[in-house]
Amino acid sequence: MTLLEVITKASSGMHNFASRETDYPVVLNAEPPLLNLKPENEASESGFPLQKVVGWELSRTDTNLASSRQKFFKELRRTLDGTTSFGKGEFLDMVSSYLVKSGKKAGITSVFGRPGEGYACEVVEKLGFMMDNDLRGLILEGCIKLDAWSLLECLIISGLVERPNVAKLVTNLIEKLNSELIIVCLKHLDLQAYDLLCILKYFLSFPGDGYGGLVNLRKQWEKQALSVIDKLSKKSAETGKETSTLKEAALLIMLAYDGFSASELCLHYVLSSLNFDHVIFSASVSKLSIEEMKGLVQYLAKWIRKYEKFPQVVRCTKGASGMAICDSIPTLENIAKCLSMCVDEHFTSFVMHDEFHKLLSLSEVVASLAVEAKICGNLANLIERMRIEEQDQQQESS
């Protein structure tokens, strides 16, 4: 019997494996069950590399946790599907209570604040790892249905939203016109081409009744701008690296805020996110309509003309400037990449439609910026080479 036949025979009785995996979604301590495994027939000398083992048994703690998880999952599923009234407060209490009880069964004791939405978020941050993917998906569904946005944001930021649930989450948030949480998804989730396409279409064809949700977003940008201006006014008489960085941050925030609509501010997060991958973004851009492409190119044109007018602007990170909003401002490199993808994917449209002919002047601006970037790149390489040579000389002399 070949090794493949041995494996096939051993796995022939595992047709119900999927259901058993759901019964025991999380094993807190996998080592004891594995150490207790023994060959079914120790005296046998069959010579096969694989032998059937016996003695698989989960610990009492893991069995109790799995049992309570099953019970909670069914109860929550029945409650969310039921016709009886079920409010957000009851939902948050239900989730918090389950996690706290599970933590105690596993021997985890934590001190939390007062019950409420903030309490539920605190519990999820500390004990959310005890939920399997199916349960997280059900809780996500409850958050969407009951508008428990703070808990949903906590789940996203804590890394508790995995790939199978991402596409559905993005679609649901778009249906709910929740732009702020879509931006949180851009910052923290691993989005695929379809997810990014849906988000681009949403921001480029923004629904009229969705602008109310962007009031807080504009206030955040204004607050950050006022904060950096206040810091600069206090250090007006000072010089040094910190003051210089604050000036750069102030100029960058000014460029990113002035002249952009509310929906275009949201596009900043798309082009500055970790999901700005060449392959994924190209696939998303290729599916945009002519009107959507027109809006995207006009947005990119604003950025290119701003960078032409203020070539001294550089990217300031949150760590350098203390301004979190700086990490959400796209770089000139990303702007140029995005524009090149638009041309590559919609070249025929650019040639055939008169609306795009007005943007031909951008070619001169891009060429000028490309020359400057090439010169700066050569200087940066020269400085880096000199720095390395100086370090080598210092090591040799020491």
C-alpha cells in the first residue's frame, strides 16, 4: 500500500470533519491532547510510515468553552433572526457577558469599566481572540443590523475581521452609507480588487443623502489643521527640526484640505492606504465607468497641480509630526502611479472622449515633476553612498 493510499484510507471516515471543526473552533492548549496520543496497536510492526492513533481527548476547559460557544452562537443566531424586538444595548450586553464568562472559564481575569458600548469594546479588545471566525462573522452581522458602530470599529482595528467576512462587511457599510467605517476598513483590512472597486465607485459616485456622514470627517481635518497651527504659533520664535517638521505638516494638511470636496477627502485614504497595490488597484480602475474615471482623473489633476505649485512639500508621518492625519495624505509617487494606471486601463477612452483632452496639459506638469524626481533621486543615492563610505572609514579607523 502506497503512502497516498494510507492517507486516503485514514481520512475516508472524516467526511464530517467540517462540522467537528465548528464544534471545537478554538483549542486553547493543543499540547496535552497530542502528547496523549498512542498507536492503536503498539505491538504491530506493519512498517507503514503512518499508523492509526487513539487517545484523542480535549481538556475539560476546552470542552466547556466549545459547548458554551455553541450555545451562545445558536442563541445569538436565533435572536438576530427573530421577529421580537432586540436592541443594541441588549446585543452589546450579550456579547460582553459571553466573552467575560469565557475568559473566566479559561482562567483569564480582567478588570473592565462600566457596562455600555465602551465596555463592550474594552472586552472585545482583551478577549476577542477567544472567538472563532464564524462567531465573529455573526457578531459583525449583529453590529450592522443594530448600528453598533463603535463595537464594529473595535473589531476592525483589533484585527478580528478576517478575509471571508471582509467583502460582505464592505458591501454592508456602503449600503448603510457609513463612510467613516469604510475609511477604517481602508486603514486596517486587507482589501482585494473587488472590495477596492466597490469603495472607489462609492466615493466617485457619492449618493446625495450620504454627505451627512462626512461632517465628522471634515471636522477631523479642520481639527488637525488648527492643532498644527496652534503648535506653530507657540513655537514661532523657535527654530530647529521640530518646528521645521510642523511647518511641513501644516503645508501638507493645507494642500490636502483646500479645494477638495468631502468625497474627495475620502479618496485621500484610498491612495494612502496599505492596499495601494499595483495589481489590485489596476484591476479596480479597469472596471470604472467613464463618468467615474472622469471624477478620478480630475481629483488626481488637483493633486498634481498642487505638487507643481508647492514642490517643496514632503511626506510627514504621524511619528515625525504628531499629526495622525498626515499618514492619510497620498504621496506624489502614489498620485503618479494612479494616473499612469488610469491611462493604461482606459487609453481608448482618453483618446475618444473630449472631456479628457482638457487634461493634456498635465503631461507637461508630470514631465517637469519627473525630471525633478530623477535629479532628487540621483542626489539621494549620492548622499547615501557617501554616508556608507564615511561609516566604513570610521569602522576602519576604530
